[in-house]
Amino acid sequence: MHKYENISAPVIKRLPRYYRFLGELLDNGVTRISSRELSDRMGLTASQIRQDLNCFGGFGQQGYGYTVEGLYHEIGHILGLDHSYPAILIGAGNLGKAVAVHMSFEKRGFRLIGIFDNDPEKTGFEIRGITVFSMDQIEQFLSNHQVDVAILCVPKTAAPEIVDHLYELGIRNYWNFSHYDLAVHYQDIIVENVHLNDSLMVLCYKITDANEPPEQNGKRQLSD
Amino acid sequence: MHKYENISAPVIKRLPRYYRFLGELLDNGVTRISSRELSDRMGLTASQIRQDLNCFGGFGQQGYGYTVEGLYHEIGHILGLDHSYPAILIGAGNLGKAVAVHMSFEKRGFRLIGIFDNDPEKTGFEIRGITVFSMDQIEQFLSNHQVDVAILCVPKTAAPEIVDHLYELGIRNYWNFSHYDLAVHYQDIIVENVHLNDSLMVLCYKITDANEPPEQNGKRQLSD
DNA sequence: TAGATTGTTAATCGATTAACAATC
DNA sequence: TAGATTGTTAATCGATTAACAATC
């Protein structure tokens, strides 16, 4: 099914955005679209869209373009959204709670089946219909449930020990909100990082750079 | 002060990570470090570190390396963390609340001075010592307070109208958690996106691709 | 001084854009 | 058939890596 080797990171990162735009078009009742038209709406080149799509196969038709619905589902399939990887959330603080309540895991290839926290004050409560358990109970939980992914919403300081434990118990896929650099410490794992602090600092850079320009020249840098 | 033009997006995105690692070294009492040593710890090349840093100036010393503390502060300054840009948060749902409570704005060049939400059920409460106001009160608030940044934690459906309003009131910098594509609609703004759904889908891709390999070959793709 | 490591130039690699033949 | 638009190859552009002279 998935036979895609050597797809570059930039291409992979663009897929969700294609998916989003195609979903909107679908909602608006648009049935077909050319790479040119899509590129105009998304603010990139038609060439890039065609190159990106052709990493995975020829989904279009010469002289016609792409079927919106077809392409939408193809990309969803490429992304693997038709899976339902069982995931557990570690850390039921503000961020963890927000992630648990906020995300549509089911539409994104996952399902949340467990929530754990070290703090006794936080255990026992229900979030999204899931009871928050103590970290001590993870091992037992994992022996009863297949778990593919751990979502790390713990402070950096707590992360090393927790990950060490999870790794030992066989978890190899991580959605990492902590600022612990997982990939540096473990080689055979899959990590997707969400570093909010980093993002905020990048924003700070952009604002600072735009507002304190060199004397002769007030150009903006519109990167990303 | 900030005289950095044409710094590429990849370089800018790496700066927070340098800052993070140097902060750790500083905490651990390390006083000097070579590009080689740092590259080993971070999992990239020494060449890249030297190239990146030399976009902004020569912070090292031949034969010695870099002073950890000096470089840490230099990068903090490059990022603009010594600012205190006043920011308002739009949307006090789970995500907005988490962002408000969770982030150390002061360490990242910002300060949170206002929170707004459309839902009357959410207004009146205090989050992080800040009373949540109704969206109707934004205009008045902005006439009394300098605000540089809006943090958008609103649903995609609500975003266009809200941004239209904020833009009209002069807000040009956005930390965007909504899935509304700001940059496509407004050209003269600065946006830093946090698209959690996109990140989750990228994780889904990576897992799917690693677990359903081609017949003859189970190579992993360790991108990013 | 000799050793180490930077700053910087040159070489390589990869990603994006342009062009166009294939074809619906 | 003629027009349109893809899939794909070639050209360009940019980012990363390697090399080395400068220098602390």
C-alpha cells in the first residue's frame, strides 16, 4: 500500500495543507481543479504541486486537471488518515488537557485511549470521557492495550525519565510537545515535534527584524 | 541593531534550538564549546553551525571556540527576546487557555496584556490574572493600549471575520493557531503558524510509511 | 611556536521552477 | 480536431557540506 520511499520532508510537510485546501474546495462544491488554479489559491507554483503529487502517483488527467474529491481522498490515504493508531497522552496539565479536548484524533488517523499524569491531584478525573490514571499504571495498561503512539505533554525536566520508561515498554512513535530532544537520544523512533516556545521565538525574530530595519532600507522578510 | 536581511527561513528556524542547547550547557556550567562539540550534541554538522552563526556575526574565537554564555545571549538578542511586545489572546477555549497559562511570554520577547472571547460564558473569568473580555471590547482596548501581536486561538470558521476586524484596527503580527490561512489573505502581515492538525497528520504519515514498507525493503525515513 | 578552531570560500547536494512532449 | 493541462525532464536556484587559509 504505502510504497513511498525517500519522500523529502518539505513535500511531506506540504501534504496536510493540500489536504486542507482540497477539503475546503470539496465543501464549496468544487468538483475539478487544475494545478494552476490550486497554486493561485495556495500561493505557490503549479509546478510544485504537480511535482509533489507525482511523488505518489499520477492523480490527474491531461487537459482536465484533478478531481477534487478524488485527490482529497488520495492525499488522505497517502497521509494514512484511514488508520486508527491507538495513542496515549502523558501529562494532563493545561497543555495536555487542551490537546486531549481540542484535537479530532479520529479524523487524523489516531484514537486516544489513555491519559496519564504523575500528579495525584490530576488523576481520577475524566477528560474527554477518559479517566486520568497515575503514571504507575502505564505498564499494566500497556500490557492490556496495544498502544502505538505517546503524546508527550510533560515538562522538559520530567521528560527524560518518562521517555526512558516508555521506550523500554516498546513505544516507538511520539508526538512531542516537551522541549526534550527525543531524536537526539533515541535513533530508532519516529518523532513529530511541536515546540511552541520555538515557534514563539521565531515570531519574535520576524517582528524584531521587520521593525528595526537597516537605515537605508525597510524591506520585510516574508519567509515561511 | 537588527540589521539582518535575507536570512533564510531554515536558519531562523534553527536559532531557537541553538538557544535551547546553549541554555542547557549554561545550566550545566559549561563555559566554552566548539562548533564540533555542539554539532555532536545537536546532531548536525559543525559546518552548518558556523555558517548559521556567521549570518549574524563572528561570535567565536579561532583556536578556542565559542563562549557558551556569550553565544547564548547573542542568539537571544538576535531572536529579539530582549523585547516585550504587548500581545492579546483571541479565544479562551481549551487551547487558548492552555497557551495563556502555559507559555513563558516574558522569556520569549512578549507580554500578554489582554484576553478576548466571543462566548459570554467565557468572559468575566480570570486567566493568569487577566480578565477575559468580550470581543466587542477589543476596539476600546486597542485605543487604550499599544498591542503588537494577536494570538489566534479561534476556530477556523470564526477566524476570517475576527482577523478582518483586527487587521482593520492595525494589528499586523499574528501567532496563528487557527487553520485559517492568514498569509494568503493579507500580504503585509507577519504570521507564525502553529498547525497542530498538520503536525498530527505528518506524524500519521511517518508512522504509516514506516510500518507498511515495500516488500523487499524496510528502510525508515528519518526526515526532519 | 604549535595546535586548535574559527570564518569564509568553493563544491556538492537537493529542492524549486521552467519548459515541453504526451495525452485526455 | 484543437485546447488544455498533466507528467516528467531539464535548468535554476538555494542550502548544506567540505575544505582551508586566517588567526587566536
